[in-house]
Amino acid sequence: MQTSNHSNFDTRNAFDGSESIESASISSSRSDLRNRLGVALFGFGRAGRIHYSNVIRSRHVELLWIVDEDVEKAEDALVADRVTTAKVVLPLRVSEVLNDSCVDFVIIATPTPTHEVIVRGALKADKGVFCEKPVAMTLHDTAAVYEEADHVGRPLYSAFQRRFDPNVRSLRDRVRGGDIGTLHVIKSCSRDSPLPSIQFLMTSGGIFHDCAVHDIDIVCWIVGEAPLTAYATAHSFIPSIGEINDVDTVAIVLKFPSGAIATVDLSRHACYGYDQRLEVFGDQGMLVSENRAPTTLRQATSRGVFTDPIDYSFPDRYSEAYRFELDHFIEVVKGTAEMEITSYDALLANRVADACEKSYKTGQVVSVNIDLKN
Ligand SMILES: NC(=O)c1ccc[n+]([C@@H]2O[C@H](COP(=O)([O-])OP(=O)(O)OC[C@H]3O[C@@H](n4cnc5c(N)ncnc54)[C@H](O)[C@@H]3O)[C@@H](O)[C@H]2O)c1
């Protein structure tokens, strides 16, 4: 088996076109796959494995490539799952993957700082792009990659999977349908489990862009507006997180033009599991999306009433959401659905996360200037 010794590989080198291309022979041997969309998966870590499982179980797509620095890890999974259609390659061989005409779209689940270069390479090769959030590190670069996607006419999806969670979606539909009257307050609580590795945190882009963006996207989607102002305060209780200049605990307040107020309460680590709750309060009632547990059993004893611990982490809590977002993107690539998460949504979440980070650093309330196209 091939193993990797390219841990310091700079993805930019792979897009300079200098590598030899074997696409003709690859595509001709795959003509039987044309009734399914061909997929290349970049990154086979925590998020990549979730997308891998959904891709190999889908009737609509065929996994053709996995690109990762650890080839053996991905090859072992293919053998265990009896997937014979896919090859695993190092990032150095990316142009072979992108020049494969059987690849209709790529899924990017690599470390955040590598996203933009892979997105650009895939768009240039005329592929659809499903990218883990964020699609780029800055607002400017996010706008630029969406412009590139528009220019080449290929879909670019930013993976805010929570929108596809059945609870969250139903809550939003009811709020927007008027079930709780005029929306006054929305509270989003997101506490991670387990604590991510320090290696991951060092390249995550920081808690505002790595975690808060999900909550920001959800509250803006539910309210249906962009906030006017943002205020955030934060702290690092975990010394190793403070040492990398990040924080592990955040409280955010957003004020919307309608008067609605959102609070976001984040932690990098909850010892009792993956805590993800939403509450929306209006003049006609309240809606709550609770945590989930593997079972709904309740055990009553002389010491109290007990239930299972809540879901341990994101792969369990959002299992349907990850599946449904992939199904949605497949429809978009086929041309049978409009993309639900637009460039406006990705830019808005990025803009608000920037404002929150600035507020935390300055101690001031920050205006969220929205001059984005809706
Ligand atoms: N939407 C969500 O719920 C969610 C959850 C977790 C992570 N994420 C996002 O997914 C991305 C990956 O996070 P993760 O936790 O899976 O990280 P991870 O460290 O577990 O996995 C990253 C993988 O990418 C590989 N890799 C590194 N550079 C590469 C390159 N240039 N080309 C191909 N493969 C490369 C690594 O070998 C590793 O296997 C991040 O952007 C993160 O923000 C999203």
C-alpha cells in the first residue's frame, strides 16, 4: 500500500498544471458510470468520513477518488466497505483527479486553510463543488470564489448542514408560517463534544468562523433578515486554546431590523455530549428544538429518573442533515433543484462572524454593514 510522507504539502503546487494527466484512459473505462454522478472526495478525516459514508450509500453517485495525505487510512476503508470504483491518491496527484471527466463534483473536507485553492481548482476544471464551511478564509476570498463559480456556471455549496436537520427545518418553517406570531427572541446554544484536537483548532480559523458561523446562519435563516448589530464577549477556560490565541466560550447578541434579538451561546467542550438547542419566542408562543439521545428510554429509580446521555458528537446528531444536504446538492448538480444555500448566505454568515470577532476584540457593539447582493 502507498503511504504518505507529504504532510507539509502545499496544495497550490498541485494546481500549476505541471503534472502528467491520465484522464483519457480513466474516463473511457468508466463509461458505464454515466447514469450516476461521479464524485471525488478531498479529505478523509472527521467530516470527510461522514460524506464518504453517505456517498457510498447513495444510489445517485459513484465515488471515484479519495484525495488525502493518509492513503492507507482511506484504502483500508474502501476495502472494508467493498468499494471497488474508487482510487486513493495523495494531494500531489490532484490534477489527475480534476482532469477525470467522469468526476461531476468534488466534496471538500480538508483543513479550512486548504479550501479556497481546492475550490478554485475544481471550478476551473468545470466541477461542481460541495465544500465544508467556510469555502474560504476571508470575506474577500469568499466573494471571489463565488464570483468564480458564477463565471464558470458551476454550483458552489457551503456546507451549513444544520439547515437540513429535520427538527431545525420544521422549527424554521413553523416560525416563518406564523405559528408563534411575531418573533421576539431566538436563542441558539452550541456546545461541542468531544473537545477537538489542538492540531485541528490551530487551523480552524477560530471559534467565530469555525463554530459561530453555523449558529449565525441558522438564526439569520429563521429570522429571515440580516442583523444590524453584533456584540460578543468570550473567554478561554482551556489553557491550550488560550495559548493559540483562540477562545473556547462565547456569548453573542445580534439585533435585527424587525426588533428580533438573537443570542448565541457557544462552548468548545460540553462534558455531557453534543449540546445543540434552539428556542424561538414570539407573541403567540414558543418553539424549542431539543437535544437528541440514542434512545427515548426513561429509567425511574429511587435515586431519580434517568435517560441516555445526549448524542456524543456531530456525526450522530446531524446524521440525517449530512445525508439530506448531499441529496440536495445532487439535485442541484442534476439541475432539478435551486441551491438553498446561496453566496449571499455564505457571505452573510462570514460578515456577521467577522463583526462578532471584532466586537469581542474591541469590547464594542459592531454594525453589520450589509452591502451584499441578495
Ligand atoms: N459541517 C460540520 O459539521 C463540520 C464538522 C467537522 C468539520 N467540518 C469542517 O470540515 C473540514 C475538515 O475538518 P475535519 O474535522 O474533518 O478535519 P480532520 O483533520 O479530521 O481531517 C482533515 C483530513 O484532510 C486531509 N488533508 C489535509 N490536507 C489535505 C489536502 N491538501 N488534500 C486532501 N486531503 C488533505 C488530512 O489528511 C485529514 O485526513 C474543516 O473545514 C472543518 O471546518 C465541518
